[in-house]
Amino acid sequence: MISKNPDYIGAWDYAYFEALKRYKEIPETGPYFHLFISQSRNGEFKNGKISGLIKDVFGDSFFDGTLSEDTIKFTKRYTFAATQNGGKREPLIYSGIRVIQDYQEFVTGMITSLSKMTPKVFIMKRFVP
């Protein structure tokens, strides 16, 4: 089951990184994504396998991956409808490092794919309502 609030909010456009750090609410527009963890080991987001839903400007995608104390890595797959709106048809691989800054959890890393896509930087912030 997907919760009402995302577990993380993120951005893949560097121009929005600083704004994301200041957000206290969920951004509705812009190059942001909302990550909802629906399954995790023992119901905790500390270590182990995770999966869930991501919502962004293109639509919905599903992900699965791993989350450890220091890192996160997951593969994102857009739905067919989202690919019709501009989402990538190929799986995207997110690899990042988790850090605590000013009592907030952030993840920063790279988005890659199995093709010749140019890697992109991303940032995510643990969303605490």
C-alpha cells in the first residue's frame, strides 16, 4: 500500500537542489519526483530490499533496489503511459549515498542506464511531514 506522503522527494535538475533542501511541503510542480516505499525488509527503511512507486512529471514508475545505512541503489521503470509522456523507455539506475545534514537525511548520487545515456546527478530528501 502506498502512503499519502512520499518517503523521499527528489530532483534531477541541479537548479532545483537548493530549493529542495528548504522544502517543508511536497513540491507539486517542477523537475521533482516523489518516491513511495511500499515494501521493505521488516517494515523498516534501514537495510535490505525496497520497492515501490515513483511519481514525477512524466507519470508513474515502479522501482526495486536496496537500501543500506549509507547507500541506496534502485532501478526505476516507467509505465507505458509515462513513456508516452516523455519518460524513458529503458530502466534507469539510481545509485546514491545517504548523508545527514542539519538534522535532515539527504541522498545524492547518479542516474545511469544500460545504454549510452549521459549520467545525471540527482538529490533526494527524506520527507518528514
